[in-house]
Amino acid sequence: LKTPLTVITGYLETILDNRLVTSHGVRAVEQALKQSGRMNRLLQDLLLLSQLETTAPDPNPTQLRVRDILDHAAREADEVKNALQRENTEIQVISTSDLCLLGDWNELTSAINNLTSNAVRYSPDGAVIELGFLIRDGDGLLIVRDNGPGILPEHLPRLTERFYRVDNSHSPTTGGTGLGLAIVKHILLRHGGTLEIDSTPGRGSEFRCVFPGERVIRNQGAVT
Ligand code: ADP
């Protein structure tokens, strides 16, 4: 799938760059190029999901500073913000935790990036997005909170199903694949964790990645 898609995309770019179609054809080729980009994103997400489902998690996870994970997520969220021209959206890291999480850097940053990218994409310009970390009953909670549109309660149980998207998110600006939260759920599963979602329509959403206490490290020891 990847190879033919790369070839198709290459030809479409050549047609546009060299103006090989009349002005009437340009729009059609642009649309085809846009859809091939979308297909490419779907393919990348599907490959990642199948890799997460079919490979064993790392038996020797790395000690990762929560602060580094949150700062990385804030930088990535800034990029999404700029790409979508949400100049007035604020990204705030509200935790100063010096704790560590045992896990895989690429997987955990990918999970939290998915959540922050959703928060930016689905909230209007000027929204406030908070990234934080806290301990609850010994578990570690990575939190992404927004004051965006929120999600109706009937959708919440289905959000982590693959390809599930809430109707109003089919607008072209959000450009998602419907696989983001399925990926987050699988990454958390590989870390012994779960995803909790609270949302109030009109007020905003909170996504919590819950990690068992033995994955949270302080002063060389697990938090209990
Ligand atoms: P995608 O974003 O690619 O559509 P996801 O699996 O990441 O897929 O999200 C599923 C759906 O959940 C989205 O289509 C959107 O309707 C809803 N959603 C996710 N995050 C938020 C959020 N922060 N605020 C409002 N709706 C959200």
C-alpha cells in the first residue's frame, strides 16, 4: 500500500509543479493530492496500531522524567497550534513534578501528543489547554484538559474504537483519521495503564492517562 501511494502522490505533485493540466484541472489534482495525504496518514496510523497490537512491550522500560514528557507535548502542541492558525490558544504546563515514569519514550510522547493535538484541533482559537501530572491513590495521572466544545456523554464509551469520530468532527480542518484515541488506548495498555475521559458539552474535556503506582518513580523507588 505504501509504495503505490508514494508513486501516485509523486505523479500528482509533478502534474501540479509543472502545470501539466489546464486551470480547470488544477483543483481536481489538488483534491486528489489532499486525499492521498489523508490516505497516507490513515496508513501510518493503521501500521502503528497493528504494531502496538502485535508486538510485545519493552521488558526493560526506561525511566522518563514526567517534566520532559510534558514539555515535549507542549512544544508539539505549539506546532499544531501554528499549523492551524490558533494564535490565541494557550498551552500551559501546570505541573512541576520531578517524578519519573517507567515506559517507552516514543510511545508515551505519541500518546500525549495525540491528546494535546486533539485538544488544539477540536477547541476554537483562544482555548486554554492544560497539561499536568498528579498522583491519585498511588497511581500516576498524565492529564490533558481543554475548555473546548466538550463531547456528548453518549459518545464517550465509543471514543477509543477505531475510526469512531463524533459527527461534527468531519469538518476538513480537523483532518483526523479516527484512530488517535485507539492508539492512545493501546499504548496505555502496554504500560499497564488506562484512559479516563470526562467531558461536559460546552465546557471542555479532560483526558487522563492512568499509570499504576509501580511505574511512578521517585528517589529511586516506586510511589506507593
Ligand atoms: P480523530 O481526532 O482522528 O478524529 P480520535 O480517535 O483522536 O480521532 O478522536 C475521536 C473523536 O473524539 C474525534 O473525532 C472527536 O470528535 C472527539 N474528540 C477527541 N478529542 C476531543 C477533544 N479534546 N474535544 C472534543 N472532541 C474530541
